[in-house]
Amino acid sequence: MSEEKAQTRKKNSNGRKGELSEKLGDMNVNISAPKFNYREYIRVLKLARKPTREEFLLISKISILGIALIGILGFIIYVFLTELPKAI
């Protein structure tokens, strides 16, 4: 009895694979690798420059402020989700 079930399952799975391969065979899929234009990369590197000390400090301060705000917001959400269920 179990051998018959195994054979029917095998036949059904082969039939599904055949249908899928037939459907995929009809599809026209053209996949190509992205093209790299090295001249654009060289142009960007030529335009790039080292930031001044003031620019670096300003970017650092803004980044630290953003990270702190996200941390405070996460802590507030954590407190509400842990303390509110206890109060109810």
C-alpha cells in the first residue's frame, strides 16, 4: 500500500516539474550583467576632496545627535511596552 502511494507521489511530482519546465521554456528571459563605466568612477574620485575640520566636526555632531535621538525614542517605546502592561 505504501509503495503505491510513493509511486503516485513520484509521478505527480514529475508531472509538476514537467509543467513548470514547459512554462519556463516559453518565457523569454534576457538577463545580462550590469555594465561598468570606469570613467564615471574616476570623475567622482577626482571631484572628491577631504573635508575640512569644521565640516568633519559638524557631520560628527549631527550623526551623534541622530543616534542619540533614535536611542531615546527606542528607550521610550521600550518603557511603554514593558510598564504599561504591568499597570493595566
